[in-house]
Amino acid sequence: MADLLRRFFETNEIVFFFLYGQVFFVVGLAIALQSRQHSRLALTESLPFLAIFGIANGLAQWGHVFIPIQATYLPGTLIVALQFAQVSLLAISFAALMRFGLQLVTPKPVPQPWATWLPVGLLVVWEGTLIGSWLLRVAPDDVLLTNWEVFGRYLLAGPSALVAAMGLHWHAQQEIKPLNLPRIERFLRTASLSLGALALLNGVIVPDAPFVPANVLNYSLLERTIGVPIQVFLSICGVLLAYNVIRAMEIFQIETAQVLEEAERTRVLMADRERIGRELHDGTIQSIYAAGLMIEGATYLIDDSPDEAKKKLSEVMKSLNNTIQEIRRYIFDLRAEPETKTADLGESLSQVLRDLRINTLLSVDLTVDGKDPHVLTPERRQHILRIVREALSNISRHAQAKRVVVRLHWGGDALRLRIADDGIGLTSLPGDDGNGQGLRNMRERTMLLGGRLTISGQPGRGVVIDLEVPYEYEGARRGVMPIL
């Protein structure tokens, strides 16, 4: 059986060398083309070295395919030069791989100097001794190249793959695990294991050479025992490495989606601040200023018309009380929602409505149907509470309502929330044409939730706001916008 396998692989040796080189070239090219210029991950700074490793290693392996073909056309000196370039590319690839691993385990933002100079120094030592030995003609070219390839594997290939494996494992543990991305962490750990296997195959089992341990642990031993050349195992490790590294790079897409979502949240927050600042300036501050003018006018009437002065002061007190009530409503708008791990949405809504009742003296009823499945993230719960606060704030300021009814229903795949008041209806509700900032904020938060918001009502018969929110929504990450 071993002889049959040996003959099969000998017959298809060129094919395996080509596939082996292609695997590493593809992983290097895929990494090089990955856009990650705005990423904040430590992996970002290291990946270019992994790309260099893949491309250089792939080109070096393709040398086994194309150099023998060129030997029939080119002079012998040029073929030797190509073989020297092939071995040098192999050494460069492993120096880049060592730099990749060292970059991951050194602190950001500035890596330790030895992390930069160690692989460069080892490469210079290897390349310098190779050139010196060639100039001194210490051995025939083919023997010299084989021996120095073995030295390179002992000096660079095995240690670099081991360092890279340790670096990926450390990175998955220290930076990816806290982000709660188990799938990405799993890909990086598998890639780390693949690099560990490459360290064993490249640094222990080497081409045949007339010195220890290369004269014992070598390619010939592997082929004699199992009949399979080492390139097959290296290709398998390369495929595993390529697949898992490429899949792990999905983290940059996730990071980009999170940045865009954070930017959207910031924009909504800034819109809230601008609206509140504008309304404070146009309403509250102007009311206080008017009250000050009325007090100033009353001071001139105290001596001559005390009754008129008292009347003006009474109007001032009424204006100030209204202003105080308005300020309390703004405080209700700005008060942070309760953030406890045990509090569900129903409890949070109860607190919001309790604040509304205290600050506005509205009659408020809350009904909760079903049980909270606890699948909403704190961020999604905050968006819902902000929508509720915006709706209740509009009711307290503009609807002239006496009673508000809130109903929360936990469905099978989504929650449904209804807010109904007995106020004057849509005719006086700001933003019923879609231009009001408050309603715009509600719609934008609904979009971030992947939900559906509907507002209905008739003049004199109050307003009904219905909000439907799915428990899970990934459409925003894929650029899918819900219908509002």
C-alpha cells in the first residue's frame, strides 16, 4: 500500500507542489486585499506580515514547478540564480511569519524593538552565511542550497510558525474573547493550531541533509513509513490556515457595522440635545426673561398702584410655576433609565411612568401581557425606553391629555407596545407631517431596532402609538432598513 501511494504521489508531484503553493498564495492575497485601515484591533497591524508570508511562501513553492520547466530553455547559471531566489523567498516568508507572531504579543501602539529586529537579524544571518558560503565555494550549488534550506527551516521556519501560533492564541484570548465573538475566536484558535502543525512539519521534518538531525528526521523517512510526501500534510495545514484566517477577518466587517451603528446612535443623541437646547432657549429661557421684565415693571407700581403690582406679581408667580413644570418635564426627558441586570423592560417602563406621573400629574395605567423572555440586549431596551420617553414627553407638552394607557405585550417573536392618550389628537401634535424632531427621533430609533412604528388618531380623540420590535434583528448590519 505504501509503495502504491508513493508511486501515485511521485507521478503527481508537480500538481501537489502547485496546489501547495496556491494555498499559501491565496491566503496571502486575500489578507492583502482586505480593507481594514480604520480598524482599532491589534490584528490589523500584524496581518500585512502574514500576507507577506503567504505570498512569498506560495511563490517559493511554485519554484518547484516552474524552475525545472525553465531549465530546458535557460542557461545553468540563471537556473542556479532562480534556485537561490527561491530559497531566499522561503526564508523571507518565515521571517515575515515570525514578525507577525511577535507583533501580536508585543504591546500597542509601539511594539518592542526586538520584535522588529529579531526576525530581520535572523534573516540577515541566514542570507549572509548563504552568500558567503557560495562565494567561498564550500560545496556544490545544489548541496549548498539544500543544506541552507535545512538551516533556514531550523532557524526560521519552525520557530516562526510556533511564535505565530502562540501570537494568534494570545490574541484570541486577550482581545477577541472580551468582545464576545465566540465564532471569530474559534476561527483564530483553529488557525493557531494549524500554525502549530506547520511549526512541527517545517521545523522538525526537513529535506535530507548529511548532518544530525536532518539525516534522520527527513522527507525520505516520512515517505518510507507512510508513502505520503510532506507536501500533502503541509497543504492540509495551509488549507486549514487559509480558511480560518479568511473567516476570522469577518471581524473587520463586524467592527465596521458596530462603528456605523455607534455613529447613528451618536447622531440621534446629538439631535436630542439640539432639540432640547432649542426648546429650552425658545420656551423656558424666554419665559424666565419675560417673568424678569414683569417683576421689574411691578417694582415701579408698588408705591403708586400696589393692587396692580400684586396682580402683576401674581401673573409672575403663575408664569414661574408653569416654567418650573416645564423644566420638570425636561428633567423627565433627560433622566437616565434604570440599568440593572435584573430589571426587565416592564420594570423599566413602570419606573418611567412613575416619573411621568410625579412630574406631570397625568393619570397613567400600565398593562403587561406575557413574560419577558430576557432576549433584548441592554442597548435595544434603551432604544425602546427612549422611544417611550419621547412619546410621553410629546403627550405631556402638547396633547393636553388627562390619561395615558400603556400596554406591553410579549409575543412569540416580537414585543408590541401601545401608548394611547385622551388628548386633543393629531391636529396639534407636532411633527404629524414627519418634520417634527421628536417623531423623527422615534422613527430613527425604530429603524435601529428593526421594528415598525405607526401613529394614528383623530382630532379630539387622542393619539395611539404602536411599536413592534423583533427580539433579534441583524438587518442593520447587512444594510437592510425596516419599513416604518
